[in-house]
Amino acid sequence: MKYLLSCMLLVICCSQSVFAAFEPRLSDARIRGLGGASAALAGYTPSIFSNPATIASTGPSGAGVSWYDPFMETDISTLQAYAALRQMPFDAHGTAGIGYERFGNRRYRETMAVAGYATKVFSGLTGGVSVSYMQREIAAGENDSAVGLNAGIVLAVSPKIDIGAAVQSVNEPGIGDYDERVTSTTIAGIALRPSENVVLAGDVEFRKERDAAWRLGGEAAVLPCLVLRAGVSGNPSTFSAGAGYRHALFRADAAIVRHPDFNDPGFAIGIQAVL
């Protein structure tokens, strides 16, 4: 039964014009707690997988790892690791970032390595680009790879409002013997900070041959070290809740994601540290 459920969920996750989806997986626990909203989270390294411009910051360099299992009783999970080196010697506003992502199991697996750079274009506008090396492995012995180009921006409309937009796989590379296309994904979002301790975020995502997806979430610092989160999303429909512990040298986050069509909730955890 578990094997059958895993196969069904893989079909759901990957049913589109290309068998290998290579879509932004949004596995970070903070992002999951915010309903998946990430396009305008300025200065947040895990967002390198959705918008390369978001990694830019004049803050300290950092690295982290996150893990997300969407259905608890399956082995369809995503592992992500990422790092950002900020305030480059040749560019005080520049940030170089790298990331690694592994999704799936021994029957079907996607892995991706990404390297990107983001910097201030002019006052209030940050731009970022990245290159993704994507590999698809199928139990039957088929191993294919492709290279995707990604680009994004974050615009600080005011000290309390950021908007972001990005396109993943702009070049729509071909993969496999039949030159299947990894279709591009466009994401646009907004992040609001009505007060120092509150963040509200929302995204909308467009992908060829799919209905638009939307994500909304918010977080509030109830203590100097404790943040609580909640979020919702559509396509797929989910409800999420999470919490984060903040320290000067590290942060740890966790989130629970509930899908109305499945009994067991998903779970995400992550930790980041200052380098």
C-alpha cells in the first residue's frame, strides 16, 4: 500500500509536460510556515531556489539545511542545503550563493545544484541570476540532465514593502532522449512589514499547462527569540503552521503542512547558521 501511494503521489507531483518537474520545491521550514510564499523575502538565502535576487544582503554570510516530507508516511521528501557569501571584496552589495536539492526516492529522483549571484542594480532594486544543473534518475536506469537559467528581481517600494519576481528555467532546456522540455516557472510576490515584529507575504506562480498557484502567510515575533507562523495556499490547497527560534548565531525552524485530501500532515524542519 505504501509503495502504491508513493507511486500515485509521484504522478501527482510530476504530471505535466515534462516528467521531471524541476519546479521550485519551497522546502524551507520558514517558507512552508508562510504557506510557501518566498518571492519577495529579501535577504533570505533558502529562497535561492525560487528567486535568486532574494539572497542579496549586507548582513553576515550564512549556510543552512532544510528537509520536507509532504505526506509523512511516504519516502517522497526533499532535502535542501544552501550557503551565501555576502559583501564580496569587489562588490559591497553583492552576494554569491549556492544550493543543492534532492527530491524523491530510489524509484524516481531529481537532484539540482544551483549557483547564483545577486547585487544592487540601483537604489531600491536588486537583481539576481543563477544557473541550475538538473539531473533526473529513474529506477529503470535512465539518467538525464539539463542546465537551466534563472533570473529575478526584488524591489523595495518602501521600507515596509518589497515586491519580487523571478523566472525559473528561462531557457526551457531539453532533457532526455526525446528532448522533453523543462518548462519555465514565473513567480511574483510581495512582502509587507507593518511593524518590526510582523511579516506578511504572498506569491502567485504561473507554469505552462497548469492553473495558477497562490500562497499567503504571515509571521509574528511573540518573543525576541520566538516567531510563530501560519499560511495557506491554493493549487495545491494547504494549510500550514510553524515556529522559529532566533539566536544571534543561528536560527531553527519547523512547520506542519496540512493537505485536505490526505490524512497525515507534512513536516518541515531547518536550521541556519552565521558563517
